[in-house]
Amino acid sequence: MEKVLRFDRGTLVLEGFSDLPAGLDRFFEFDARVDAFRSSCEQYQEIVKRLKGKISRNQAPRYSRFSLNQALEFDLYPHQQEALERWKTNDGRGVVVLPTGAGKSLVGVLALAWAGRSGLVIVPTIDLMHQWFGLLRAAFPDTEVGLLGGGYHDSNELMVATYDSAARHMDRLGNRFGILIADEVHHLPAGFYRNIAEFCLAPFRLGLTATPERGDFRHADLDRLIGPVVYRREAVELAGDVLAPYVVRQIYVELSALERADYEAARLRRDEYLQKIGVSLRSLDGWQRFVMLSARTPEGRQAMRAHQEVRRLSNAAPAKLRALEMILAEHATAKTVIFTEDNATVYELSKRFLVPSITHQTPVKERQSILESFKSGEYRVLATSKALNEGVDVPDAAIGVILSGSAVQREFIQRLGRILRRSEGKQAVLYQVVTRRTREEHAARRRQEPLQF
């Protein structure tokens, strides 16, 4: 039998060998169905190196060499140049961690030009897909850029795809690309999305994110899927130079006596039920089990309603709205984004303060119209829940108000990043409005703890 390495539905199959060549046992397992050895694709480069001299070049799958004619000249900040060089030095594999507004996308464009291979950029949202499409068309006007997702099913040497679409089609596309760029790469280790990296031959891999850490600790898998963190800078290191200088201000409010009594009663009802079923809400598994069990009995449904009342009182206490009114008055001429934990509060703010709102339910055209009006200055204040946490460029915002939020550090950094675009004379301020003696005090402390990777 001819000795050959072939791509088969997102895997590599090594045929014609009775025993694995030295150094390949950690990559391959024997597949009795085809009487050959099978491996995932993310270590293609290492596998080919170890097969040198044992098979010929035309007996292995090959992606395209692809020259990109760069039309734009970029003046790089030192941190962008350093990030690119660190990635190149690590054989074109690794994760670059930079805050929002620090030019991560430009590092990706230059990595594509350097690699000289067919390329795929994956993004988590349709908004980001359109942003990357525009950036790549401007940078490489002689190259046709394809899209995969949002109703598009192109087939080009340079492509932008959503994570969802790439994961569904990578078993047939994985042998086409020599460089894979994963924007917001912290999404990649998720169960479905990791197939993108595992089914792709690309030897060159670049991950871009402001916050690689995940609550399930699967960020450790990025070392294998993309490569290690090769460069990292935090917002505080770039503030005042690359990013706008900023401050974070805490505003604490108190529940009224009646609100406090309602809060404690609801918290007690919920916690008694949680203790009875042996569940803690400190983990995702605990929350999912609470949701499942609470739907089965009247007692459980009462506990869930109590939990929702606890959240409502801590997230949208009347005192918070008074604090927000004070902030808006203090910054009457500044563009301001208000962040909340839930859609209901967003809609309440929209009605009370007569400001536009954006949630995941907002239609694409309406969302774009609101952002354009915000950019032009027609709207000065914008309320949102989680829809603007990532993947959307919020132009010129100088003031951010976290009226409510989770304890997740990534969410805090993403929201801070919405107001850090540098402009002349800009001083960014991020307010956190926290209800005393509620779940929010713990959440506010957690999301600002020093990050570890």
C-alpha cells in the first residue's frame, strides 16, 4: 500500500504504515475501520516534520500559498510591533492579549500578510464579521474576500466566518487554509467551537482577545488549539498613550427599609430551597440544576421567583436610578453607555430616561441605525445589556455606567474597553453603581480581581 497522509472529514489519516514512525505515537491512534492511523489536524505541522523523508510532498494534504498585496501602510504602536514579532518568533502560533481599542485586528492583518498562505478569520458575531470584511477589503483591495455565515457561503482563499458557521463546515474546509486567526479566541475552547481548530490543518495560528480566561478553565486548551500566550498588555499599561486615560469610580447605594425587608425575605426563601436540594449557585452546574429542579414543584417555582426578586432588587433598585440620574447630569455633554445585567432593566431605562436601547433582540438594521446616530451625536446616551460587550465598535463613548453586571472579569474588561477609544483631550470614566449588602458587592469585587492565566 502507498504511504500517504490524507485529510478525511476533519482528521488526518496515515496509510501504508504497519507501525507508526518514531515520534508520531502521541499524535495518532489506530483506526481498525480503515486499517490506518488517525489524528486530529491541529498538529499538522509537527506531524509533517516527523514524516519528512518517509512520504513525498505530494503524498500529504496541502493548503494554498497565497500572496497578499497590502495596499495600506500602517504606523504601528510599539505594542503592536512587539506582539507581531513575538508571534512570528513562536513559529506563527500563539495568543495575543490586548485591551479593546489597542489594535488587535491590525496585528491580525499583518499576520495574514506575513504568512503568505490562504487564510480564515473566525469571529463570534455577524457584526464582527462585517467589520473584518471591511478591514480586509481595505488592506488587500486586489484580493476577493469571502464570507461564511449570515446567509453567505463563499469559497475564497481569504475568508471571514462566524464561529457557528466555521464549526459546522470545518470538516470539509479544514484542508484549505494555512493560517487561522481566531478573534475573541476565548470562545474557541467551547465544546462545539473547538472543532474549528482540531479540524484545521493551518500551521500558522493567531488568537486575539482582551481576556483569554474562561470560568470553566478551558482556556488552558488554547495552548494546544492555537498556541501559548505570546504577548499580553493590560488596559492600565496603555492608558494615556494608546488608549484614553481612565478612572473607575464606585458609587454605593442602599435599599430602603421596605426594599431591604423584601430582599431578605426573598433571599431566605431561595436559600432554604437551595439548601434542601443541596445546590450552590457559585457554579454554572449549580445554576443549571437549580433551573431544572425548580420547574418541577410549586416550592421550586416559588424559590425561582424569589431568586428573580433578589436580582431585581439588587440590579434595579430605585436608588440606582437616582444615582444614574446624577451621573448623566454631571456628564451632560459626554457620550455615555449604560450597561445592565438584564434586558428588562434596559427597557425600563429607555422609557424612564428617553434613551435608545440595544439588546440581543434589537434587529440588525435598527442596531446599526442607533450606533450611527450615537456616532453622529444625535444620541448622547445609549442603554444596553450584554449586546455590546464584544464585537461592536462603540464610537467616541467617554462615560460608561455599569448599573448591574456579573462577577465575570471578562465582562468588566469588555465594558471598560467600550469607552477607551482614544481621542484628543478625552478622559474616560467607568462608574460601577453597587447596592450595599447584596450579591452585587461580591460581584463588583470579583470582576476587578487581578487576572491570572
